Amino acid sequence: MSSPSDIAAWQEPALTSSGVPNAKLGIWLFLASEVMLFSTLFTSYVVLRLGAASWPRGWVALNVPLAMVNTIVLITSSVTMVLAYAKVIEKDLSGFRKYMMATIGLAFLFLIFKSFEYGSHFTHHEYPSTSIFHAVYFTMTGLHCIHVIGGIIVNTGLLFMANEQFDHPLFAGRVEGAGLYWHFVDIVWIFLFPCIYLI
Amino acid sequence: MANEHPHRVAAAHGHPPPNVKLYIAIFGALIFLTILTVVVSWWHLPPAGAIAVALLIASFKASLVLAFFMHLKGEHKLIIAFLGIMLFTCIGFFLIPLDQHLLRDRTTHTEVKEEGGAPELPQAEPAKPQEAK
């Protein structure tokens, strides 16, 4: 049960010296560090690709239709995530549960499709050590998959937390933070898909 | 509770109230752009053109997600400033290898032009005949 002071905090913007809620600022700083991580990988990709004598086309070496389906799955999960946040704002617990479960389910679907793709490569004896192209492909998509797993863990935690803390003044901020992270994971894939699979 | 109106709660988090119709419209645009990216890759454009078009579409998709799903549109200036610094640093990361690549090409070109051909390798001096004592 929220105390009157909690409800006051819920209604008014959090007063911090920066003017931004600390948790939100922290999430954005974390995302900035994540962007640095992925941008160094993208830079390495550019260096390796420019220096390579030849580079296989994604259409030949990779499963583009499956990757396109995975892109649509991840974009859909971004929509369900923002709708889950909308339900928190509307104080609709069942709606939040529905959309959050859809987000988690779509994230699992993404990983299942990805495991099919990896399985196909391993069947054809294609490993990160096979070539520079495969090293780049497995490193970048593998790191992205780790981030998807991280998002599943956080979102599942929020789903269980909602049973008791849905009315907590900080709950909306937590869902917003998880949503920012999840949309970031989506944005990384939006760049990975054309760079690795199509160009 | 009347005090917990969604508009007030959304305002407390620093952005406008959720607009489900807008989210669905953005979703449609993202799906359309994804299909467009794949269709463009079938055209077999020259590498530079293919990279430019693919990254342009990807950047537009990312900006839609940032502006509407991440509520960056109308976000606090401090966060915008952080993202500006981040973007500047990222561009720097990308320019470093490109600059090295271009610099290497320019240096090689200049050497060839000045020498009038491939640079000659330094030749070893002929050994002096030893005088018989």
C-alpha cells in the first residue's frame, strides 16, 4: 500500500539536481556505454571488411529470410514493450501482464530462430574460427543474443514483481528503464541486420 | 484514484501520455522499412550505394524507435546532450579507421607519383675487393 508521501512522489516529477530522475539518467548513461561497446565492434567490422581481399555476400553465406523474420519479431516485441509501459501508466495490471508476456515470448522466439540459424552453420562446420567473416558474424550476433537474454531476465523479473509492487511509485520508472534497454537492443539489431546480412 | 490520471503519471516521467495509435503507426512504418531494406538489397547496387541506402534506412528506423518508443522527442535537454556527446564519439570511432584507410591510399599514391614508378629498394653496396698482402 502506498503512503501519501509515495503518492505525492508518484504524481510530481522527481526533484534531482540534474532535473532528470536518477534512475532514468543512470539507464541512459548505461545505454551510452553500450553504444560505445557496439560502435567499437562496428568499427572493427569496417576495418576488417575494408582490409579483406574478398567478403561473402550475406545472401550467399547467411539465411536472410530467417533474419528478416527475426527483425520483424524484435520490432514487434518493441511495440509490445511500449504498450506494456502504457498499461502501467493507465494502471492496468492485466494489460501490463499481457503485453509483458508477449514481449518475453517474442524474445524467446527470436532466440529460437537464432539457434536454428547457428545450428545450420555448425552443421556445415562453420565456426567463428572458419573465417574473418564468420568471426565477425558470430561475435556481433552472439553479443546481441546475450543482450536479448539479459532483457528476458529483467522483463521476467518485472512481470513477477508486478504481482506485489504494481502500485509502487517506482514501478513505472523501472518498466520505463527496462523498456529503454529493450528498445536499444532492437536498435542494435536494426543496424546489424543490413550490415551483416544484406550489404 | 482521480489523482493518478495517466496524463499526470506520464508527465511525472517527463514525456507525453501514451498514444497507442501512434505506436501502431510507427510499428507499420518500421515493418515497411524493413521490407524496403531487403528489397533494395536485391537490386545489387554498387557497394558504396548499397551501404549508403541500407544505413540511411536503418538510421531512419532507429530514429523512429528513439523518438517515439524511447520518448526522446520532448526529452530533457541533459539526456539529449548526453546522446549528442555519444553520437559525436561514435562518429569519431568510425572516422579513425576510415581516415587510416584513406591516408594509406594517399601516401602510396604520392610516393608513386614523385618517384615516377614503384619505389626502388635500397641496394647493398658492392663489396670492396680485398687487397692481397
